Amino acid sequence: MGTNKRFYWIKLNTNFFIQREVKSIRRTENGLLYIVIYLKLLLLSANTGGLLKFENTEDSLVEELSIEIDEEPEDVKNAIEVLQKKNLITISSNDEFFLNKAPDMVGSETAAAERMRKSRAKKKELEKNVTMLPNVTNCYTEIDIDKEIDIDKEIDIDKRDKRLDDDKAEYVTKINGLIKNKISSSSLENFINNYGVDTLKSLIDEIKVSDYLKENINFNHLSDDFINKAISGKYRTFKNEVNNEPRNKLPKDFSQFNL
């Protein structure tokens, strides 16, 4: 089966506009504009788990974002400064911004799920509005059953992929709670593909007991030598031993990665 394209969206709670941070921003000069920019940035970062990275197409990340969301660079710059003060965005460097609440607001589905919804809606519409001869009805029923079987197979794959995505999002959030340079879902996936789950668990344990790793580790730029030194305990700054702490338990579904 070909690549099953995934679509992303953000989910807004009904209390979004009455949250303290949002209400506070709205009361500032240009506050409504900053909220619009915030929503646009959330949408822009939906498929990267909240991470916005400099692509070197303009002079700065702010300028790139202003083009992407069709807003003035100065307005984007001011909005980001306000969002940072409200702890809605983390600026790890001039090359990376992380929208702190994005991982909890992102939803997704594959094209298979979308086709399934459309197929069922179409079938219900036909049942309500079309009267057919018995033999014709049976013919269409058999075709519909075959289509349902094929789509159900795709939905099973979709559910598995959704579990993996949920697991990745959960661990992206946990890791980003430890380190300064934020990790994206794609970076986590690449790390697991290259080094395996056991290495990831060992590295997370070392990050927990290392001020140096919390400040300096960057999953987008890791060498084999750095990883070996890290998991061997070279960068530990705390006295307690990692082996005496409970190990991180990654979801079982991570074992399904075969990239």
C-alpha cells in the first residue's frame, strides 16, 4: 500500500479565549493581532509537534514566519516576545521556537480515515434518497461490502499509526520538559531508527542527572561519540546514580518502528 498521507489540525478548548494568558494578551495594544498570530503559528507547527525551525530561506526565523503566515515581521517579532512572557512559547535559540501547548492541541488522521467518513456518509445518503430494484441493490451492496473491507483494513493501519503518533507526542513532551533545545517528533523518530529504543532510554536517564545535557544536548545534531560519552555517565552532575532510579518505560508500540 502506498504512503497514507496524514492530515493535522489544532484543537481549541471552548475556554481558549477566557484563559488568563489569552485574556491578558488581548488587553494589550495589538493584542487581538497577537492572538491571531499565535493561532497561525500553532497551525504552522501542528505537524512538527510545536517546533518551528529556521530554514535559511530568509535572514531570520521571524522573517520566515512572517512570510509563512502573511503578517508583518515587526508584528510577528512583537507577538513572539509577548507569547514568551506568557510562557506560551520557548525560544531555545534564534533558529528554533517551541510552542509549549502545541503537543496537547494537535490532532491528526490519515487519508484512509477521511475516505471512510466520506464513504459512510455517501452510503447513508443513498439509503435515504435512492430506491433500487432488488438485483441492483444486491449488486451495489456487494460492492459496498468489498469497499468497507478494504477501508477497514486501512483504518486498522490508521489506528496503529495513531497510537504510534500519540506515543511519540507523549515522549516529545516529556523530553522537552527536560532539555533546553527542543526535540521534534521527526527528530525522535530519526533517533530511534538510528540508535534504537534502549539507547534512547539510557540517554533520557542520563539527561535527568546532568545539568550539562539539559542545557546542551540537541537531538538534531548528535554524534556517535557524544551519545557514547553521555550514556557512559561522562556528563553526570548529580550525585545519585542512574541505576538506582526507575528506568523510563517507553510505550510498547515503539517496538514497531522499522525505519
